[in-house]
Amino acid sequence: MIGFGNQDVDACISNLLKTEEGEVPFSRQKGLTPGILDLPSTEVEQAIRESADENIDTYEPRVDSDDVELDITMIGGQASIKVTVTESEEEE
């Protein structure tokens, strides 16, 4: 990612999860799969997790998606995603 503040892993992951696939010029695959929130409520959480894991693995090499905890809450048809990142020790 180019721009100010990209040293913050949490901010970069947050931006990935706020972006819908197709929104970023020259990187149309970046972002959550469109239409996820139109899925039946029983399928939304798993679809968000899969799309988020794929994006984090692809676009945020500083963390492993296993180090990212997603707390997804569905309230009145709205999804709220809380992200917790456990940064792994850097390899020497």
C-alpha cells in the first residue's frame, strides 16, 4: 500500500476489510467479496472469514492470517467486524 501510515498493520488490515473487491483501480481483486452481506445470515460469518483470510494472506505479508482474530457480530442485518492482530515474532 502506498501512502501515509502504512507502517500500522492494524490500519492496513482494517482498510482491507473496509474495501469491496473491484473498488481499487489496478488491483481489482483486493477487498472482500461483493455480495457477502446478501447471503443468508447463517452463511455470512464464514464467508467474511474466508474472504478476509484470503485478503490478509495476499496483501498483508507482515502477519499470518492465523494471527488475526475476527469477532463478527450480526445486529439487525448489519455486520460489525472487530479485528485483533497478534504480531508474530520477526524472523532473524
